[in-house]
Amino acid sequence: MPSSNFMYSTFEIHLALSSQEIRLICGHTQTEASSNTN
């Protein structure tokens, strides 16, 4: 049981980190597009 809980917690952390990276990438591309139009 402890091992499954550990795997689940690490999976949640991985999802949180990946979503943060996606937000950073999306924000970076948006800023690039706005700077290109300007």
C-alpha cells in the first residue's frame, strides 16, 4: 500500500510540473507572437 501511495503522489507532482511547463511554454510563445506583431 505505501508504495502505491508513493507512486500516486509522485505522479501528481509530475502532472503539476508538466502543467507548469506547458503554461510557461504557452506564455513564451504568446509573448513572442505579440512582440512579432509589434
